[in-house]
Amino acid sequence: MFIMDNLCCTNCFSDEEIKEFIESQGQFGDCDYCGSRDVHVLEVQEVGSFTMEGVLRHYEEAANQISYISAEGGYQLPTLDIDDILTEEEQIFSDSLDDPTELLNDLVTNDATPYVTKDPYGPPPGDPDDIRYWENFCNVVKTQQRFTTFLSYGEESPHDYGVPSRFLFHLAETYMPNLINIVPEGTTIYRARINKNNQNFQHADLTSPPNEYASGSRMSPAGISFFYGGMDHETCIQEVRPGLAEKVDVAEFKMIQDLLVLNLATKIEPRMSIFNEEYSFFYEEYYKPFLAHFGNEISRPLRRTDNRIEYIPTQVFTEFIKTVNFKEHFYLPGDDGKDADVYMKGIQYKSSIRKGGVNIVLFRGPDISTTNLKEGDNPWLHCKGKKTYTVIDLRISVKRDTASHLLESNNVN
């Protein structure tokens, strides 16, 4: 005679992936564990199999990964049993259960198998070595080695990412190809300038400055002219930090051709549940945390009074990105059908002033744009004109010791 397993329900669990699995595979009924009535229920054995599949995406048996020290009667690293994993580490049970022990015992068999996380000798999940490598890179280029950073890339110690040049190539091979973005022809970007004396700014005043007037900025040192803009006019206005009642001229530039940029403004989603079938340990635990940290560091707000040395890491990083060929890591067919060279024309990064705003820096000086397209010219941008805005309200939102300036603008053209 067939005997059906006990039924557990969505109310028994806090993990959304487990709840969605029960909803997709089960039916309505009464729960044998928390007492809920007329809810999505599923046999506990099926839920247990699904749960163990998730556990093995993040954990594995200790015997496969670490040494057992007989003299000390234990493994070289701390281990967990399946009960510890589900109740303490992943906390899958909801408060609807006064005591999850009965459901836990029916869900999985605790045979005392010791588990460790995958890559047990690596950094703790969420704290990848690459974060420390970036911090070391910043320290080295600010205080030890700057103009010769790329020259130390030799054959010795190929995996020593504490060496700044090796770390940059590690980024280029490991992270950057997935962040390459094609900004399509026809995209409009904006560049703003405060107009204090009702000046009649022309195209030359609103595009990239001449090299001799280019001051040191986040991505470029003094004397090298880049185009700094924003993907919307509001972000541009806030980035120049105008005062109350000041006027801001915002020029509109339309892209004449597709441009390859490194997108450091990409949104990094929170860590995926280990019970999601698409969960990948190294991607979720190391890749995502580093990209989130790196994007925040690149966009970190700097004040006019800050020491310009703080710009050096991003300037060195930008110089590297500008010169490296991503051909081996990013497929881009040329006119002849063969792989074309892949060089970045710029970087997109999050605005440190306006939440949700995206800035863009393009690696080219004043000849980047034109107001009159002529045969034989090769500008990237077509200047379509300007609009003038007046700051009518300025608010300061304070959290701890940082401030973000929020404004509303009014078109006075």
C-alpha cells in the first residue's frame, strides 16, 4: 500500500526559492508541520531533495577538500553538519514553526557528514581576495610606483596579483569582458558647465577642453583631455555642483557611431540563494562582491579640497583600460568577418552625486565632437546645441559625515 509523505508548506520556509519550488510543484492542502490550512503544500521528501541540491551548490563534504588530522581527532578547518547548514547558516525555516526540529528531521538525514564551503582555503564568501588586491593596487600607485606600473609585468610569479600590473591584467581577463557595453549610434549624452556671467558659450566651450587647459580629474591626469559627460541632463547639472540661482548650460551630443565602453555602472544584484538552480559559488560569492566594491570605489565622491593623489588609482586604471586590447576576450567581427581589435573608447560609472545617475568619460580631446559634419572627418559626437537651466532649489541630505546635493532645475530657454 502506498503511503504518502507528510506535507510541508510555503509558510514553513523563509527562503523564497524553496517557497517558489513548493508553489510550482505542489497543490493546495493542509500542512502537517505548521498547521496552515488551504496553502501550497508538497511532500517533504521532494522538498528535501530540492534542498540538498542547493546545499551542494555551496558546500561539499569535508573529506574531499581538507585534511583530517588523526592526532588531533578532527579536520584541519571547522566543519558543519547538515543541521547546522540549514538552521544556522542558511536559516531556511520561518517563524511559523515554533520548533523546526520535526520538519528538519523529515526533510534531510543527518548522518553526521561534515561539510565545508567550496574553496575552503580561499577568502570567506563575500570577502574575495580581489578586494584586497585592489586596495593594495591603490596604495602602491599612490605611494610607491606610478608611471612604471605596467613595466613590472614579467613571467615570474604569474599568479601574484599583489603586483599592480598583474592585477590589472587579471581584471582584464576575469571581470572586464562581461562589462563591455556597446553604446549605440544615436545615443544622446550631455555635458554641463556653470555659466556665472551670462556668457555665450559656444561648442568649443562645451566639448572636451584643449589639453593645455585639462585639469586633473577622476579618470585623467592634468594635460590629457577627456570628455566627461552624463547619460541624462539632471546628472550632468548635479555633477558640476552649482549654487542656488546659478545658471548651467547643458550641451547635447549625439553619438555618430557605436562606441565600446567599459560599463562600471552596471547594477550588481544581491547574492542569489543557493537554492536557485542558476546559483554559481564563485560568481555569487567572489565575482559579485568584487564588482560591487570596485564600482563603488571608482565612483566614490571626491571633494574639490581633497588631495589630488586620490585620483591616481583611477587614472592609472583608466590608462590601462584605454590601451589594452580585449580581442581575445570579446568577439567583435570586422568588415572582413574576422575578429576585430577591441579597444575601449570610454568608461561608464555611477554618479557619486545623484542616485541612479550614470556618468560617462570618453577618451578623446576637443576633436571628439563637431557641429558640422564634413566628409573626411571622424568625430565621435555631433553637438546638437545647448539648453540653459537655473537652480531654483538646493537641498542637502546628510548621513553620517557625507552629503549629497539634490537640486531641481528649470529650463529658462
